Amino acid sequence: MSSVAESADAPDPEPQPATTAMPTVTKATRSRTFTTFMSMKYVLLRLACHNSTVSPRRLLKVAVLALALALALASSACRKSGVECMPPPEVTCPDGGGPSFTADVLPVFKNVCANCHAPGETEASIPLTTYQQIHLWVGEINNQVFLSCLMPPSNAPVPLSDDQGQTLLVWLACGAPDSPAVDAGAGD
């Protein structure tokens, strides 16, 4: 009680000009209301006011959680919604040769992939309009289309049909050649 009376009798201190040096830490009088980090006292977040400094440890925890959440959302946002990604069936190159790139494979890329992967489109940095361009990305095409089911995306103007997917799988199993289909009896 006497401390209240003493503070009432004390004259008001002179107003001090505002400084922008270092933010001050709110000093708490209850026990266990602040923590010490690197020889500095910080008010615990649950007791902090708007002018309190937040613990660097707490900031690190929040940053790690935010990064984990962002990565989880980013990876789930790229997946086709509602699509169960099954591993592709084992495919081997047929004895008579695989599909012709020009007649069978290129039309799939023009109809499905060129909506985004062509000059002037959203993914123009990865064009897929010629054999040379497509062949550079053969491994990634296999991963994106058949292993992770990310391409074509769910909002693609033209989805990849099962027949088109099978054509691509057989072409990839044959080594992604730039050649016409080989007929078994062509040399006769």
C-alpha cells in the first residue's frame, strides 16, 4: 500500500522525446513471465503486449511451422484433385516396333501438351512441339505424367486419354525413337 502512496506523491516525470533506437522489452513483475535468451529477457508470448519483443525461439518455431505448411500445401496443390495415381503398368516395346513419333506420338503432344507447352503459352519455357524439344524432357515427361500424375494438370483444356497414355508408354518403352513404326514384314 505504501508503494502506491509513494507513487502518488511523486511528481510527474518530464516528458521525453520519442526515440527510435531499440524496441524495449516489457518488464513483467510476476514470476515466470519472461524468459532469457542470449542474456536478454523476453516476455512470454502469451503475456506479451503490442510493444513487447517476441522470443527468437518462438519466431523460429513459427517460421518452421509456416514453411512446413507452405510445402505441404504446395505439393498437394500440384496434384490432380480426385485422381488416384497408380503406377503405370509394365510395358515392353513390341517386337514389330513401337508407335511412330510423327504419326502417333506427336499428335498427342500437339493436342494435349501444346495447350501450355508451346511458344506464347503459359509454359513456353518448356516447349514440347518438336522431337528435339520433347526428347530433352523424356525422363521428366515419364515422371510427371505416369509416376506422379501431375501432368497434364486437372485444369488442362484437353485431358490425356487412356489410349494416348498407352501410346506414350509404349513409345517410351521403345526408347522414345524419332522414327516411323517398323512393320514386322517391311523388309520382305
